[in-house]
Amino acid sequence: MAQLNEDGRAAESKQKTAPDAENRIAVATQWQLMWWRFRKHRVAVLSAIVLMAFYSVVLLADFLAYSDPYNSKAQRSLAPPQPIHFLDEGKFRPHVLGVVGKRDLVTFQRVYAVDPANKIPIRLFAEGYEYKLLGILTTNIHLIGAVGQPTEDSIFLLGTDVNGRDLWSRLMIGTRLSLTIGLVGVTLSLFLGVLLGGISGLYGGVVDNVIQRLIEIVRSSNRPFEISEDASVLDFSEVTAKIQTGREKIAHTILLNAEKITPQFGIEIRDVRIKRVNYVDEVQRKVFDRMIAERQRIASKYRSEGDGKSAEIRGQKEKELKRIQSEAYRKAQEVMGKADAEATRIYAAAYNLDPELYQFLKTLESYRTSLAKDTWLVLSTDSEFLRYLKSSNR
């Protein structure tokens, strides 16, 4: 029985809640409806948080930049990034390890090495270069900074560029500039769009035409006007008559003819505007075919030029490859010749120390090359060739 009572009360509460929600929606303003819908969209909320984080960098760029982004120094050119170490011997002591740079005498480049003994402590809200917070308040407080030494010469979280300027600080200032340009551009576009659209809709007529033509000129002014090299393929002989009646006269004629018919239907036409004029199907098809043929011709021309350039590049590659191979072969032969000469010199120096040993080795070598298992030789007993065999005990 108690369970039934609880279920009944729950059903009554749901029935009361549904009308309340409907009433809230019915009396809510447009901003409230937008806010409720926005809160339900998690991706939109996350995107808004990220966007707010970006624009907080715009407002606090100098505060987040611990080093003057325009301060350059050749002695710290291309310094490596320094990670922040939060623990020192088990205690919370944020610091970075110093770097020592020196010139490599072989490559003449500046080389950096980490110095573990040089621990540079850092702290929050440190003093640094002066700036104006939000463009109003002059201060020199930054988010982080070095303790006991200049921050510009000791902390490089993202390293430095070729001029020795800190990349983290330059990234903060660059982010402010980029996001500000985007925001200003969107604001100006919205303002001018609403202003010009409102004027065009309010006055119409000549004012509308002038504004729309100006908009078309501005929108197309950033496109380079190109005249096709293959304009000769177009056949203008089909143009049989010169157009003498403009768009305004045609619209006025349509308006006059329509005003005679529409009153019987209870309709009053105040103005007529022509948005677009199309060719008849037969002419339109011919125009499209001509445009396709022209584009295909130009595309074939570009392909042939590309094939020619490709063949030229391949020829240069083969030529350069043969040159490199011949140069490498020449150097290899030079090295091998020098090696053979050096080996000959070493052998000659060694054999000159004991000529009898050299003669003995050469005779053994001739035995090895001329005598085989089934070789028969007819020689006299006093032959010089058998001198070492006769002296042997075997």
C-alpha cells in the first residue's frame, strides 16, 4: 500500500513538472532559449572554453611572456628548450637547468650543453620588462621569472630563434596579433554587412544598385583578371545582332505589362528585378560545349608543357648522376693507384733487406705455378730452376 502511494506521488510530481517546463519555455526570451540549448551541447561548451583560453592570451600576452620578445642577443642564438623541473632533491623547488654555449671549431656553429650544476630557480609573479596591462596599467609583473638573475638570459622554455629572441614570448605576442586580426576582421565584416544591407533594403532602387555593384567590385578585386591565350578558339561570327535594350528597360517593360493583368487577381506589383538571364537550351548547350573544348585544349597544352619540363628534369638528373659516378670512379682509381704504389714500395723495402729471401720466395712461387701433380719436366742436373730442390734433404 505504501509503495502504491509513493508511485502515485511520483506520477503527480512528473505531471506537475511537465507543465512547468512548458511554461518556462513559453515565457522564455530568445537569449534564454539559446543559452539552454547551448548548455546541452557539450562540444559547443568545450569549444567555448578553448576559445576563451585563446582570447585570455590576447588580453594577458605580455603577462604570460616572461622575456622581451624583441630583445635579441647573438650569444644565445638557437638555444635549446629548457623543461621545468618541479622537484629538487625530493622537495618542491621549480627550476630549469642552465645551458652553456660554445663555438664548434669544425662546423663553426654554436653548440649548447646542459649544465646540471647550474639550477636556476623560478617563481610565479616575478619582475621583468615593463609593459601596459590591458593597455592601461604600467607594470613589470609576469607569470614566471628567474630568481637572482635576468630572466632574458636564463629561461628559454621553447628555446630561441636565430637572433637569440625567446620563442615562448614571441609566441604569446604573435598569438595576440593573429587572434586580434581575426576578431577585427569579423567585426568589420558584420558591421559593414548589416549597414550596407540595411541601406539597400531601406532605399532600394538606384542606391541598392550602386551598393550591390560596389560589393561585386570589392569581392572580385582580389582576383587577377586573366585573358586566355586561346581566346582565338571562340567563334564570334554567331553573334548576329548587337544588344541595345538593357536590363532596366526590360524590367520596366515587364512591370508595365504585368500591371495590366495582375489587378484582376488583387495583386499590385511595385517593382521587378531580374536576377539572372539564361540562354535557351540549344544555345546554352553550345556555349557549354565550347567552354569544355577550350578548357580541354588549355589542359592539354599544360600537360604537354609539364611533360617537356619533366623530360628536361630527368635529363639533367641523368647527366648529373653520370657526372657524379665518373667523378667517384676517378677518385676510386686514384686511391687504388696510390694504394698499389704504397704496397709496392713497402714490398720493395722489405725485399731489399734480404735479397736472398726474395729470390727464394719468387722461386717457390714459380714452382707453385709451373709444377702440378702430373707435370713432367726434362731438365739438366745443373739447372738453376732446381737449385733449391737439389739442396733439400727430401
